[in-house]
Amino acid sequence: MPGVPLTIDRDELRFEAAGDTRVARTVHPSGLRILTERVPGSQSATVGFWIPAGSRDEAAGAFGSTHFLEHLLFKGTSTRSALDIAVAFDEVGGDHNAVTAKEYTCYYAKVRDRDVPMAVTVLADMVAASVIDAEEFETERGVILEELAMADDDPADVAGERFAEAVFGGHPLGRPIGGSPASIEAVPRDAVLAHYRAHYRPAELVVAAAGAVDHDEIVAAVVAGLTAAGWDLTAAAPPLERRRHDPAPIVPAAPVVAVHRELEQVSLVIGAPGLTASAAERPAMAVLNNVLGGGMSSRLFQEVRERRGLVYSVYSFAPGYSDAGSVGMAASCTPRRLGEVVRVMNAELDRLAAEAIGEAELRRAVGYLSGAGALALEDSDARMNRLGRAEISLGEFVDLDEWTRRLEAVTAADVRALAERLVAAPRVTAAVGPVGESDLLAR
């Protein structure tokens, strides 16, 4: 089945997707959007409440407020305490959590089929009726500072953050999702409350559910839950327009970034600006990323670890956002091996542009990606996430059969042409460990 456009002005949409699943989408008159995927034989479901606002959308003086708010929505509503929320899911063996990203926030729960109405009701209450209590605000400020301190103790996390800051330059995508200790210590409750009131409203909310779900029942439960929580869904409004997908001019801030720490290893990330999430070359990027560092048969794993024994872990990544993206390679090694690791990793990226990949390598990458995609979709979490991202970011639903078709259409020439573009972009190297910027520049 070809990709299905999710146009904002289409109120109702229902179709069958790969695996005999039933996908449905309703745009409520209030602007609220609800998507479901009914999976035959499933006895559980994952429900997610998505807000298309992330760390890139924060105002100056309020950096980190999106992640702060994610914490606070678990701290109680006008009718439920934090303990009530926790007990509601614990007593049915459910899983509930949230994730803050650069372009969205999602609150989700996975439960048995019979507990789906409860999950919808509690999530709706959290999203629509959070009290953001002043005392809880200060308590959670301490929790978030501890979370940031924990991340700062992980050199790989720090290298990844410094890489993002450098590769995206002055673009908001370069900011850390959780903010910094300084910004969290300084942000006032009023700023976080303003962020909540600005973005948590019907026209922005997307609800996605996958597994043992009935679309009409989910729609009714969502509308009832939000109404009970205090939202007025009677006023007509169009859904929030999606972000523009025009590529932004990305100028890296620096070619090298070093964070000196007396550690046993150097955590390293090397990369460059990449593709947007909706770029036509995304299937080619998936193949390129897999060939470069996506598995144990990848070039980085085989050359850096297996043949040379320089590292324990090495991989590549290629995230995409609405108007920008990046491609990178990550590894950790002892300081004495840093020079060789940097040279070999750069050489493998350059080699993708210098010569076409072989047909066997191409087939292996396509097989890996299509197979991994099929296995991931055994989990209702993955299906729910696919629905949410399709609605918020891409504006198109692509099922497994169509994604596999797009992968199989990628040629070795496509991968090489994309690699040539990536290699021509300014390259950034970020490292954390007993190393300085002069050491990286000399490599």
C-alpha cells in the first residue's frame, strides 16, 4: 500500500495496512487528532498523548522547561494525586512513562485491553488538568538536577550533547533537551506554566493508540476524558499546522570540541549535518547508516573492532528533524588509540563516497532494515510511536510493506551520491576524556 497522506483538513480516514491491521484517524472539530491501529490477536495496547512542542520550542530564559513539565504532569491533577496516578497503573500491571524530545513530548501507557479506558482517562487528566503545584515544582527541580548530574557522569552522553551543540551551531536543535543545571536552577514556575498553557490545548494534541483498540471507543474515551478534566472541546478550531520541512541553513559552531576529564577512555563522536526527517533520500540514508555502523556486519564494527581491536563499541546514527538532521559515528577507546580510531572512522565515511557499496552489502542492509522493522512492530509501543510521528512530523503513514518497497528501490548509486553530499559537509569531532582540542585538530 502506498504511503497514506495525513492531510490536516480530512476529518475521517480509515484503511487497512500491512499485517491486516486497521488504521483510523479522526480530526475532532476542536482540532484534536486521534489515530488508532487495531492489531489482530493483540491483548494489550499502548496509548500516547503527544504534544508537538519540544526543547527547540522553548523561549530564552526557559530552556529545559519542556522536560521540566514532563516531570510535573506526573505530580498530580485537580482530582488525582501523584500516588493516585502511580497506583492506577501499578494495580493493573501497566507501564506508564513519558519522553521529551527536541520536537515533541509524549505521555504514554501500555496496558491490557480491558484497562485501556482507564489509561485514556488518567493520561487525559494528566495532560489537561495538571496543577503544577508550587511546592512540587521545587521538589522536582531537585530531581531534575540529579538527573542532569547523572547524565553528566556518562562521558558518552556528554560527547553526544557536545556534538549536537557543535554540529547544529546556533540552531535550537543544538540545545540539550533537559536544559543545563544553570537553566533549571534559574527557570521560574511561571515560565513553565506559560509553556504548559501555550502548548497543551486541543488544537495541538495528538492521541495515538495501537494494539487491542477500537477506534470509535478510543475517540469517545478521549473526548470524555479531556472534557471531564476541564478542556472545552465545543469551540471549533483547526489543528495546529505541522512544522515546515524546508531545510534550515546549518553551520556547525566548531570543527572540534573537547571536554577534558581524567578518564580511562575517550568517548568520541564524529559527524556532520544530515537530512531532514521527511527528505526523499531517507531510505538511502537508512541503508547508508546500516552499512556504515548499523550492525555487527557493518563497516565500522568490522574494521574498527573486529579487524583492529581498537574499541568495544562503535556505531553510527542519523537522526532527522523537521528542518535539519545529522549523521554521526560514535566510539570509545583508550587515549593512545585515539588517533587511529579517528583516522579509521573518518576513512570509512569517506570510502562510502569514494566507491559504491557492493550488491551483497546493499542486499544485506535492506534485509536487516526490513527485518528489524518487522520485529519492532511486534510491540504495540512501536506501532503507537509510528502513528504519533506520522501525524506530528511526517504527514504520511507508511506501513511495513511500503517502507520495505522504498528500501528495495535504493541503489548503490543512491547511497554513494548521498555519501558524497555528507562528506562535503563541514565535519565535527567531539570528545570527552584526557584529551584537548589541539589533540583532535592534530589527528
